[in-house]
Amino acid sequence: MTDSTCSEILAESICSAVIDVDWPAQSPPVGRRACAMIADVLSAATAGLAHSDVHELRTAALGGMIEDGHHSGPSSVIGRSAGAPPALAAYLNATSIAREQLQDGHRRARGHPGSHVVPAVFAVAESVGADGPSTLSAVLAGYEIGTRIGVAMDGTPPNVHDIGTWASVGAAAGVAHLLTGGDRTAVAAAVDVAAALPLAPDARTVFTGRTAQNMYLATAALHAVLGGQAAAAGVRAAPGTLELHFARITAADPAGFARRLDALAADGEWTVLDGYLKRHPTCALLHGVNDAVEDLARRGPWDPALIESVRVRTYAAAASFDESAPTGELAARFSIPWTVAAGLTATGSTGDAFGRAALDDQALRALAARVVVEHDRDLDAGYPDGRPAVVTVRFTDGRSLTETASGPPRGDGPDALADPVVAAKPARLLAVGGSTWAGDVLDAVAALTSTGRPADIGSLLRRVRPIPDRER
């Protein structure tokens, strides 16, 4: 490391890169990808509002605030005509982003940068009347700073979930970037201010499908808004807090953190181009398995009774998701046996695979029990560069079929938008508000590179009214 702190090095390198971007002329691939990521996050947040547990969490957070001009704020809340103060709006909008496990992510950083940065920066951008280009610059700054911290962490400790760790710090930097016009001192300060109060969420709560996980992104977004606003206002933490405090709590390899981050800060590549936009509504660690099953299913689907057994070999981080009898919809999204069984049959691997009807299907549950998940040590070297998996289906008539997955899953990396399913995903998820409304939202996101403003998007998002599942 040099004599400068990690936060100062990051701020200097990233702010310089972002300031050099001229929307939209100089870097069209970056602009397209940033807008695609924003559309992906906003559509996932909108779709997630259809779940009653999200509705109840949002209602609890609102604390009796009513829909009138006397109980509102400048920042839009998706599905609510009245606005809210920026930190509360960011919290409310982030509650639903990961609800259907369709949030964005970054494989090498092992987390979900856009899902933290977008709700935080957009809430603040609306409150100050920011234009599109300055908002995009702030989103990019937060994304690029966050992912570099995430890569340098080399993962999180075994029982700590990534949501709310490095991406929250990056989002705080994005907020400070927006409020100060990219002032490097303020952005560096935001990194250390957010790092001074590290979140270390329980991984088991997520992986076992508990609804407290809906609070993780929400709390992280709130934390980012407050940290970024505080830094812009002059609040300061001790220099070096990121590497001397934050990394020691949240990084899998704190000893090598500063050295890796020093090298990554100087990397001129745009990490947003290497992010992923989920094709499958499941935990990202399962996506190699899900891709292989999708390839197998092209020769199906099959009656569960015709499948004798399924053998899944995969890398260590994925192999632990071997629960064959998930008790609820959220838990099923973290189950290799369940997603395999659903994907091979007429149920498919869409949202219907996780509904009550599917979970109560005894033939499907019996098939999930016949899925064996094995940790193949030979596949460990393929992660995090990819999500390797080998899936073999044995049928009752003696036949067998095998498909493999290696390298990045579909929807992951520079060519993510070439996948038609991924490219169409925002329009499909936003269709809850009607196809015309969905098109208007996507047009408003695209306009951010020129004359559009976050407030234009916010006014549209206030109008949608998803129906919670308990009311259907």
C-alpha cells in the first residue's frame, strides 16, 4: 500500500474515470449497460411488491404515514402516490428488490452492487432535482467503488451475507458523489463513514428463506443515504477505517485486503460491464446448475415419475444448497434439488415453481428428494470465474442425459444483454403496471443519458399498484 488510505486511492481513481465519461457520446457501452442495470433493479423492485411480506414490512416502516401532502417527502416510493424523505424512500424501495431473487449482481465481487446503489442514489437525486447525467455518474461511481471493495474482500466470512457489506459502502460513495459533484475528498469520506458502521447480516436467515432478509437491502440503502449525506455535510470518520475496521469484520481475507484493493483501484476497466442481470429467479450461486437444467429441459419436460434420480456435481459454494424439502417459497429459491426438479418438469423454473401449488405438489417433492447434490473438488477452481456444474438425469427406462455448465452463467458479463430472456426481463416484470406504462418507464430510464431526470421515473413509479399475493 501507499501512504494514502484505501478510500482516498479509490476516490481519486474512480472519480477521475467517472468525470471523464461524457453522457452519452464517449462511452456508449457503459451508458447502455448502466441504464440496463437501472431498469433491471427498478423492475425487480416493482415485481417484488406483489408479495404480502414486503407489503407488511413497508407498512411497518411507514409507521402510520398516510397518503396526503402533509405526510410526504421529495423522493418517490414505488407504488405510493406520496413521497418520503430520501433515506426512508430508499429503504422502502429496496425492500422488494431481492424478494424474487432477480436482483442484479457481480460475480467476482460476490454481491449485488446496483441493487444497493440505485435506490440510494435515486432517492437523493430526486430530493435535490438532479439531472440524468449527474445521476448516472453517481450510480457508476458507487458501483465501481463498491465492486472493487468487494473483489478485494475475497468474499465474506462463512456466516456473513454479502448484502449490506461492500455494496452499501459503494452506494454511500455514490450519494456523496451526487451531492458534491464528484468531490474526491467527500467521496473518500463517505467510504470511511459508511465503513465505520459496518453491517454484517446473517447468511443463514437468507439461505433458509426467512423474511427478515427483505430488510437487508432496505437497511443497506438507508445506511448508504445517511452515510453519503453525512460525508457531503462534512462528517468524517478516522482515515483508513475501510481497511483497518470494515475489512477486519466483513472480509473473508482481511490480511490481503489493502494490497488487493491498491491494485484494483488503478484498474481502468469498467466493472459494470462484467456484472450480471439474473436470468433465473434463484440464488446466483445456483445459476450454473440452473443453466444446465435449462439445457436438459429443452429435451423435456418430463413426468416426475419417469425420472429415477438426478445427480448434481458442483463447486463448494453452491453444493451447500442441498435442502430437498424447502418449507416455503423463499427457501425454495435457495434449493438446488427443488430448482432442478421444477426445471426438469412442466412446472419449469419461473416464478410458478415457487408458489404454494408447486410446493404442495407431492410428485414434485418426491422428485426433489431424488436429487443428489455433490461437492466436486475438481470444479472449485472454476469459481468465481464461473459457476461450474454437471447435471445427470437417470430415467426409469435406463437412459441418462448429462449437461454441463462452465464459465459465466447466462446473463453474466459483457454479453448479458445479448440474451433475449435477460434483455426482455424489465418489460416482463414491469408489465404488472400494463405494457404502455412499462414502456414509459423504460423510455424514461433510457432518457437519463440526455434530457431525462430521476423525477420523471419517480412520477411513473408512484402510479403502479401491484396487488399483494394475500389479496388475490
